[in-house]
Amino acid sequence: MSGNMNITLKVWRQKNKDDRGRFETYPVQGVSPDMSFLEMFDVLNERLINEGKEPVAFDHDCREGICGMCSMYINGRPHGPLQGVTTCQLHMRSFKTNDTIVVEPWRAKAFPVIKDLAVDRSSFDRIMSAGGFISVNTGNAQDANATPIGKEDADTAFAAAMCIGCGACVAACKNASAMLFVSAKISQFALLPQGQPERKSRVSKMVAQMDAEGFGSCTNTGACEAECPKGISLSNIARMNRDYINAQFTSQQM
Amino acid sequence: MTSAKLDARIPEGQLEQKWTKYRSTVPLVNPANKRSLEIIIVGSGLAGASAASSLAELGYKVKVFCFQDSPRRAHSIAAQGGINAAKNYQNDGDSTYRLFYDTIKGGDYRAREANVYRLAEVSANIIDQCVAQGVPFAREYGGMLDNRSFGGTQVKRTFYAAGQTGQQLLLGAYSALQRQVGLGQVEMFTRHEMLDIVNIDGKCRGIIARDLITGKLERHFGHAVLLCSGGYGNVFYLSTNAMGSNVTAAWKAHKRGAFFGNPCYTQIHPTCIPVSGDHQSKLTLMSESLRNDGRIWVPKRKEDAEAIRSGKLNPNDLKEDDRDYFLERRYPAFGNLVPRDVASRAAKERCDAGFGVNQTGEAVYLDFAYNTKFKYGKKEATKLGISNPTEEQLNTLGKAVIKEQYGNLFDMYQQITGVNPYENPMMIYPAVHYTMGGLWVDYNLMTTVPGLYALGEANFSDHGANRLGASALMQGLADGYFVVPYTIGAYLSNEIRTKPIDTNHEAFVAAENEAKARLEKLMGIKGTKSVDHFHKRLGKIMWDKCGMARNAEGLKTAIAEIQTLKAEFWKEVRVPGELNEFNPELEKAGRVADFIELGELMCQDALNRNESCGGHFREEYQTEEGEALRDDVNFNYVAAWEYISESNWQLNKETLNYENIKIAQRSYK
């Protein structure tokens, strides 16, 4: 073992989506402060396997904070105590030895639990299918520099486009609202000339799908922005609301 | 002589005309027939998502499979630095030919000319396409696209979006894919893993996939199958790949008749965060774009290196004259921007010689102090009209620019290491990053199994023995957006009369039964050691003996060790949980079993190739200065390995003909 921290984990265990679920307590010894939070789970799982028990299921992939797959709710906060950091980039040096850490899955009606800490976020994909794109077929494009785009707009669009679709905003929200996620995609396209032709239909369709998936409403608490690992701004929600109202009043679709 | 089993189907004619002519003459499938042709795509990264959306737009019925919970998670998302394109927006002399030439040379003259030229040709279209999709590339104040430089080139042709270009490109392709899902042209299967291909009458006709939530096996028919499943760097256990990246799809195809091309060509990326301990699960890349502004060095004197290692000396205090900027010293023409294989070996050489700067002795510095102050600080001061800026002003102004260019990378570095890279030089060391080898494909990107294609990192085709930075994104999107939508016509135009085959066909049933038997076997071993235990041991064998430097003796030992490991794995592995449920350990077990088999083939290939080229460095074959020494007389070929039986492969050679480029020893001096 490579470290000297001792941690007590209280982890949500749930066999499948129909199981009620419960917390289990696991002491983890010999944790190194240089380990990532997920590497500590690797250590726990290795031990559980060696003891003939079932390891804790959790989602993860790139482990460098960009794929958006990891999703633990740690001590009441999505992705844990640090701001601007995903669970995979959270390191044990952010905790003290003898800490008790409570780990739960994302909790939202639109994110049903698959097993233990893994949840189903396919509702996000369906919202994207409803309108999160610019309808341009391959081969239709003009020269990339034909339409200049001001640096400020490009940078703001990029800041919105940095969303990794992890769902922390939903998990943080007391209403389980997906407004931050949806508004980030809407803002990215609303700020660019390429996004204008479908601007109204996009916001209408994506919001409709968001509602259909069972996400809650936004009450401007701002927990989503505070917990977003990529710093997606609440102002995107304001932009989406403006666009939405505009679309409802001026849409020519009956 | 090229083996009779390999036909690269390179079109006749002048290099510059091949693709244009081919595109204009390749058979077409009329729109009505496209509707009844089904295509299966495995993997949803840049290659898979771009192919899926483009083929669906053309009217084909497409099914896409990915093991992640969403196609947006594919590991292309983690690519940082940028994407190359011969746009010549910088007016610095770039052209299709120059991108082609740089890629062939960067690949150490081990790639196919016609494929690489086509790649360079379509590169400009990719940028146009992505901008049209709303990909927010970095721009200059006038609203035009910005570029940066990457290794192995002397022009600025790399388009980027901060340090997360892969993310933006993948989200663009993912948007296009989701649009087709919404339109009903693509059926998406997330959390599904392909476990075998199904061949009927010599053609690939479908796949067996496992639903990772229920554990159920499924049979899917397709008139053609496209593997866009990425590379196999995780054979080394520690790599910059995502935890789930695996070779299973490609490997199953290999065992069903697809030849594996150049498996030993692996890319060790010079700038990764060094290993910190044995708990480590993966390594993190620090983008090559950092070499635009970071200077790589170690101390000139061993005493200083020792003092730094023991914490007695702060590297910031080491005088300029006492630093060895070894890349600038050895390669003045390209300096810090030499290709990855060259930079990695140079760093290893310094560390092996005792100049490493961290506790393990396996790290060098990547230092931004000079360019922060003098390149950016000065420029910003001039812009602001500050004529005699203080050191502090220079630092502050320069840091703001560095933050804008690389902010997310610097944050990531600090988060992982606990060290602030704005104040201290980064510590970096080479790590496994990419695999140039992959399934052998012809000019159409079809493997040796008719109807089975391989795109992106999963194929071997464009990067020779070493890939240049910012070229993986280019290749993935070129294959998916602009190559396969045309070349697949050559095959599917002959399939319009093929009715969908019932998945109760005996070939489907047999393939499913085999997959099932293997899963049951894994579950039934009930041994004493975890899957990770075996994966780590495999990784160590591969890194020590088939890593940055290889030799015949080590490779022979490695083969024997891997065979022993394989036997032990199938006796001793413990897979907990159940077959028919969400069981990540079972998924890993299947993947590691395939990696073990692949590892043996990689060592075979490395042992066969008695030369050094690109990422394949055989210690026996080097120049006096320690550079890779190719043998163009005996090894100017693609090694395409044919699976015969367990631990038994037949080598087929595809001779590489250089008609347009004069083959020479690479020089970046």
C-alpha cells in the first residue's frame, strides 16, 4: 500500500433499478494523497473482489475530466468538495485521514439508477436529438473563413460548448432541472451565425423534450452553476429563457 | 513482393489525380436502394460518429454501437491540441503536398503514399464541415480562424479550441449523429459491446453484441460492418487512453480473418504527467501544443539533477547556462517541435543517463517561464504601450496569455500533481498514447474480410511508424466524413440484391454460442486474482520489453512470459457478480483476455522487424547518434499478420512503393 490515510466510505449499494438500495460502510486503509478519488475506489474494489464480494459499480472512462462519464455525489455535492473538478480529477489530498465520506449516485427521476453509483443519462441524448445540432449535411460547407466570427462571440460560444454532459447540474438542483445543460447547447449555437436559421425551433424542441423527460423546472437557485465542473454560466439559462419566450411569441409554426 | 492475399486497390494514375478520379468513377448506389441497405458501425468516436451521420444523410440505414453510456463519451473527446489541415490560412507556404510530405516523413517512410495524399487532400474540407456544424474553433480578433504549430512541421496548420479540440470536434460529430437518431436514420445502441463479427459465405454480415446492462447477447445483421473502435494502447495497462478503450472489436475481427497491420507500431507521447505511484490507473497527457511555448530541459550537471531530486535545489533557481535544452541542442532546426518518437527517446536517453528530475528519476522539465516573459509578456506590454516593463509586469501579462491558450491543461496539471505550473516548470515523461498499427485495410478502408471496414485509429493506414501531432483527429474525421461515404459504394453497389439475412441463420447462432461459452468460461473460473492483477502484469511486460526501446532477447522473453500469463489468467482469474447483469468486471475480463493475445502478436511483430523506424526502436539498430536506423532494403513493407491458430500467425507483406517521395533518413537537425 502506498499511502497512510484511512478513510471510511459510506457507499450507496443498489443491485438494479428495482432494488430499494441502502448504504454500506467500508473502511479503506493505506490511501495515498496522490490517488484520485476513483483510484481509491479501485483499491476498495480490488479488496472486495479478493474477499469474494461484489465490487461497487460506478461509471468512469477517460479519468481526465473531459468525457463526463464519472458521476459520484460526494458528501452531498456532485463531484465532491472542489469547484471546477470532476470526480476523476478529485484527489485524496482534498480529504483528511479518518474522514468519513458519503458517496451516492446522481439522484433525479430522469436519471434512473442502473446499479450502485451508475445511472442512466440517456435522457440527455434524447434532448440532443430533439434539436441540439445545426442541420448541415456533410459536404455542404462553405470555406471555414468565409464568415468571420468575432473573437468574443466565438469565445463565449466555446465557453458554453465546454459542457461535458455529466449531469452534475441536475444532481445539484433541488428540482432536478436540466436547464444548465440544455441552455449551454442552445447558447453555443445562438451565439454563432451558423445557429441562426434554426434558432427558434431548436429552443422550442429541446425544451419540450427536456420537459417530456421529467426534469424539473428552474427556480434560479444557482446550485447548478456552483457545482458545474466546467464552470458553465447561469447566464446561459437567461439566454435560453429569452430565446424561448421569443420563439413562443414569434414562431410561425402552428 | 506484396503477398497475393493483399490487394491495396490503389487507383492508377498520378498521385494528385488518384482520389478525384476514383471518386468520379466509383460505382454508386441509387437513393432508393440505399434505403434498404443496412450498415453497422461499432464505436462512436470521431471516425464512427462522422461515418454514421454521413452515411445516414446519404440514406443508408445505420446502427451504431458504443460501450459507453452515450456516444459523446468516446475517447476522441480527450484529444487536446488540435487538428491539422492544409488550408494555408497563415500564408506560410503550406499545401496539400507539404502536409502529405510531412506525414510520410513523420511516419518514417512506412505509410502508403496514396492514402496519405488523400488524407491531406480532404483535410481542408474537414475544417469547413466542422465550422458549419458550429464547432467553436479559436479565432483571431478579426474573426478568422487561428492556427498553432505542432511537432514535425515548420508551418502553422493546426486548428484548435483551447486544449480541448477533440471534445469540440466530437461534439460536432455527435450532434450530427444525434440529429440522424432523431430523424430515425440511425438506431443507437449505447452500453453495448461488440463481442464478435458474423461472416456468411466469406462476407461480413453482422455482429454479436452484449447489452451491458442486462448482459443479454444480441444478433444484428448488416450489409456491411464498420469498426471505428479506436486503438489498443491499453495493452500497456498504463496509457493516456480511457479506462474502457480496448481492442476487443478489432481482435475478434482479426480472429475471423481480418489481417492485423504493423501491431508493434505504438506511439509513446513525450509530454505526459509522470507516474506517481503503484495505485495509478492511467496516465494523463499534456498536449503537444504546449511544446509551442514550453521548453524542455534537464540540468547539465548530474549534481544539480540530484539536488533537484532530493529537494535541495529549486529548478527555478538553476541558472540558464546550467540547463540543457536537449531538444534544441540536438535538433536545432525543429527544436522542441521534433516528432513525438524523437522527443520521447531523447527524454528517455537523458533520464537513463541520470539527469531525471523527479524522485523516480523519470521526468524532465517542460518550462514556460521564458516564453511567458519574453514571447507573450513583451508583446502584451508593447500593445499596452509599456516601454520599460518590470519583470513582474512581464510575468503577469504573459501568464494571462498562457492561461487563455492552455488554461484547462494547466488546471489539470495542478489538480493531478498538486504543483502550480504557472510558478514551476511542469514535470513530464513519455507515456503510451496512440497505436499506429491496426487492422490492415485497402484504399477503400476495407479489411481482408469483404464487407468489413476499419476507420480511424482502428486501422493501420495513414501514420506509418509514427503519427504526427494533430493528425489523429484529421484521420478519424477524414475516414468518416469524406472517405468511407464514397468508397463503401464500391462494395454496396454489388449488394443491392442481398436481402437482410435472418439472424436465426446458423452462422449467427454459432457466433452467439461461442461468445456465450467464452463469457460462461470467464465466470466459471472463480480463481483468486482480479482482472486488474493480470492487466497490470501484462502492462509491465509490454512496457519493459516492447515499449520505448526493444531488443530481440527481451521480445523473446516477453513472448514466453505472455504465454505463461495467459495460461494463468484462464486458471486463476476471478470475475465476481453474475452473467446476466451490469457487470463491469466481466467486461474488463473479456477485454484483458484479448489484450493478452494481442500483446503476444505485438512482440512477434517487433521481433520480426529487424530495423528501427518511428515508434519502433530496436536497440540493435541505431545510428551512432542514437537515431532510428531503418532498413529500407528488407523492411520497406507493411506487416499484415494473418491469424492461423492460437499463438500462430502467418506474415503477409505489402511492399510500400514510393513513387513521389524520395525515401531518406529522417533529419530534424
